[in-house]
Amino acid sequence: MSVVYPDNRGRYGDYGGQFVPETLMAPLKEIQDALDEAMKDESFQEEYRNELEHYSGRPTALTYADQLTKTLGGAQIYLKREDLNHTGAHKLNNAIGQALLAKRMGKKKIIAETGAGQHGVASATVAAKLGLECKVFMGEKDIERQQLNVFRMQLLGAEVISVSSGDKTLKDATNEAIRYWVAHCDDHYYLIGSVVGPHPYPKMVRDFQRVIGDETKRQFKEKEGGLPDRIYACVGGGSNAIGMFYPFLEDDVELVGVEAAGKGIDTPDHAATLLNGTQGIIHGSMTYLIQDDHGQIVEPYSISAGLDYPGIGPEHAYLHSSGRVRYESITDAEALEAVKTLSQAEGIIPAIESAHAIAQAVKEAKQMDPSETIVINVSGRGDKDMNTIMEQFQEG
Amino acid sequence: MTQMVEQTRFQKRLKREKDLFIPFIMGGDPTPEATVEIAYTMQQSGADVLELGVPYSDPLADGPTIQEAAGRALAQGMNLTEAMKLVPKMRERGVTIPVVLFTYYNPVLRYGLEAFAKAMEENDVDGLLIPDIPLEESEDIRGFTEQYGVELISLVAPNSEERIKRIAEQAKGFLYCVSSLGVTGERKDMNPDIASFLEKVKQYSQVPVAVGFGISSYEQVKLVQGHSDGVIIGSKIIKLIDAHREALSNEGTRAGALQELQSEVEQLVKGNE
């Protein structure tokens, strides 16, 4: 792979970097050094692959969506089944990688932030598996909304710390996790859940998620020969999308990232960071974010808790500015419709996050020729969303 | 003829280089009008430099006390533009010490780097402290602060190690030493290794070395003064101010509250002498 960013300052063009207090420079350097060394070590790579295969259940399937393809009458549709991972989403790929790194660094305690609880559950899971102590920071509002996941984390032995600062959601949980980490970095490892944060996190999370794209490439070649014409993935922080896109960046494949338009991109209630945000800094990284005229960060909105983040990974900001990836947006209503469509056509209930990618793909597949092929990344399964979906369909 | 290096506004206004007392106040907390009076009171209490905080929605380096103060100030409509406008009012009131603006980087980027540096000059701001840019990311803003005569204050931490030399050698105004790892806010005990850390910093610094984070009692002030050139007190000052919130907010009761605040601050930095 000759895509050689980030540079040594952690920059992807104008984006990325390390916009953090001086106190974090040393722990970030410690992680950077440990990561560089681990990635060169075949035994670490072997350990990581081994856990992915025998613990998470990889490779995940690439499923041909027979009924959906027929119904739409356009492009041939394949689904990359990240929903089949242990704990039900792509999040575990990264949690395994980083927890192994933490252990290698001699850190026995990990910290994680979580919004909906998916990354918190993945972190708690891998902490249990590797015998690490785990603290998960979660906004007070999210704790109320996601009680089942709070209980899952506690059952797995993690401590869930309620965050009541700021807007009491994911961005504040992330702030609080970072604040805690600053004071406890000597024996704690901060396991960040997406391709966000200061360098080297965006790169590290990408490298632990690229298995999605690497597998897809291989599987697609086996089934169809060659490469798909288009690939779709949803984007919040953007880890499933980067994981899927990265191995295809230099190929002749159209890549489509789908943001959450919430109640509509022309309303204040959206989470479409690239399409509707502006350049700035969030959680240590220069990227795009949703902010007001004075540079205060504004709470985003999406029905999908996993896309409800005011920033986006710096690499996405770069891929947006370079035009290599096309970014689109899907509303709550369109995503819910896509949940129903995929459930009934293929017997797969996707997470509402993933349904954003599905909705965009469904729109476009119809216009494509049956000789063309697309892959949709189904980043997670919908079990966690049953309450939300039930309420919406009852209201509708 | 010998060419003299022209002194910056900060240098002209700084009256001494030892035993500095640098209080932090949050612009707009409890009200913008009160902030101007509080600034003057701090000077009367012996402040040598004033740190004026600009509230931010996501203050990553701050503990609960300053987070809450920022929340109150934002609710008062305070922002970067308005905070700078407080400084000429402070000058009018009689504040002659250097004023350092404390702001996170995102509002600065939003304002525009050069426009912001220019506005600082126009509003008679002497220094700038941005807690979320380390040396490596400070080049862009540094060019403009130098152009407009504003001292960009650097921070150094106990875990900066081999970075200490690089940071200290280019420090301007004063060098902000973070007493111990963590966010701003009171700490019961001072970092026991602080003396050796400060020795190392002083070895490289051309400007006064001041210590902040967690200083909240006269004993701590004395301890830290013994190893450095000054103390920065934030959360404790915010708490003292907040205890008079009601009285400071109303013009009728403000003067009395300011008087009490002055004696409390004097007690904190000078003890019972």
C-alpha cells in the first residue's frame, strides 16, 4: 500500500495532528513507540489475527443479497457482514488490537468512552478476555437511553462511569475519558473507539479496522473476480468506513461514505459533519465538526447513537477534500425504512447506523446496470436498536 | 549605534520577575461587568499578571470548577470576541498589569488566526495561552502573535522530559509549569518531585517560571514560591468569586463583595501577615 499518510506529525493533508495539552504528549509518544514496534513484530500480528479468527469469528461473510438485487433490478449487491462479529459489530476488531497493545505495554487498566454502548461493550468484552480492568465513560443521557448496554458492560466486569459534564453525551464522555487519562496515564491505557482523537489514534484504529476491506477484497475476487464498482459505508467517527475503504483507496472503485442527516440536513438536527460542518478541532484532531460562529461545539442529532458525534475522523476530512470518497447523507426516516427493507428481503436486521449505508446504496443501485456490482458494509446488527425501532414503527 | 530590542507590551507591563501571583478569572462569570471589577480587585490583591479565561464548550484540560465557570459564562453570552472587549474596559478601570488571554484553540481558528492576533493588539491584550496546542502545533499562531506583539505563553509538564529544553528555550512572557499530571483543580498534596522538575525547567528558561494546577492554599503558595518565580491560581480563585456570585452580579452589592474578595485573595497569597 503506497498511501503514505499520515505524515510523521500525524497529518492527513491539513487534517489530523496532535492538538492536545502538553501533559498528553508523553503518553501519546509512548503509544506511538509501542505501536510501531508491535506492528513490526510478527508475533503481535499473529496474536491479533488469532483473536480475530478464534474469538471474534473472522473472516465475516460476504453475502450476496439475492432478493434485494432482484427487487431493485439494478447492480448486484453484496453485504459485508460485520454484524456477525462477536458482540455484534465491527467495533471488536479495534478493541482487540488496542487491548493487545495495552497488555504488551504493561498497562493493566483500560479506559474507554462510549455513546450508544457498542464500543463500551467491545472494550469490556476484550478486557474480560485479557484480564484487564476496564472503566467506561458514558454520558448521563446515554446511560438512560441505553440501559441494556450499561448492564452488559457491568455483567462483563467493567465499571461504567456516568458523565454529567457538558451535554452529557458521547463528546463529553470522550472529554472525561481524556481528562481521566491525563491524570492516570502511568498505568492506564486509553482505548479509543473510532478513527478520531490525536495522532496516532486515527491511524492505529484504521490499521486495526482495515481487516474489513482486506477481507472484502479477497472475498469479492473469489466470488466475482476483479473489484466491485462501488462500496458504501456509514460514517459517524468513521472507523467502519475507513476500515472498509482504506485497502481500496488506490483502486478503481467508487467509495461512498454516508453521514446521518437526522431530521434533515437543512434542519439543526443532523450529524452530517462533512456535508454541513466546518473545519476545526475536536478531541485533539484538526478535522470537520459541527460548531457555532464562535467556535463552540454544537451537539449533533441522529436517531442512531453511533453516528451522533459532532466530529469525524481526520482521514475522512482529507478524503472529502481530495474528492477520493463521495459523502452523502441519509435521514432518520430513510434509515428506518432501510432497516425494514433489508430485514424483509434478506433476513438480516441491520443496526440503524449501517442502515444509513444501505439506504444510500438502495437509492443508487436501482440506477445502476445489472452488470455492475456494489458492496455495502453492514457494520453491525440491529438487536441493540430494537426498542428505538419498535417505538418508531408504532408511532409511524 | 546599538540596536535595542524593543520590549513587548507584556514586558513593559510586568513590574517584577520574582514571587509572581497570577490569578485566573473566567470572563463573564458571574457577569461581564463584574469581570472588569474583579480584574481590578485582583490587581489590588497583588496580582502581577492576569489570566483572563474565555469560556469553551469542551475544555479538555480543565477540572469541574473551571468547566462549570465556563458553562455559566457561556450562558451569559460570553465568547472570544466579547472577552477581548473586556480588556479595554479593564484598562479604563485602572488595570495596568499584563493581561493574558486563556482560550482553547478552536474558537481561535474559527475567528481566524491573523484577525485574532490583530484584535488582541487592538484590545491591548498582552499575552495568549492556548492549553490545547503543544509546541509542535504552535507555529501557525506563533507567527501572528509575534507580528502583533503578543507573548505566546508555553506550558511544560512533569512528563515533558526531553521536551523541557526545547519548550523552555523559546518561552515568552512566563513559562507555565503544570504542577502535576491531570486537569486543573485543587489537589490536596503537591507533587513531591516538583522541586527537581522546576530546577530542570529554570535551567533553560529565560523568562519567569510560574507554577499552576492545584494550588489552593497559602502553604502551597509558599512551597511553590520557594522553587519557582511565581504561582498561577485558577480553580481556587473561581471558587472564591463564585461564593460571592449573587453580590457580585448586582451593582448595589458589588463593592462590598469585591472588598471581601480582595481580603480573601490576599489571605490566600500572603497568609496572615
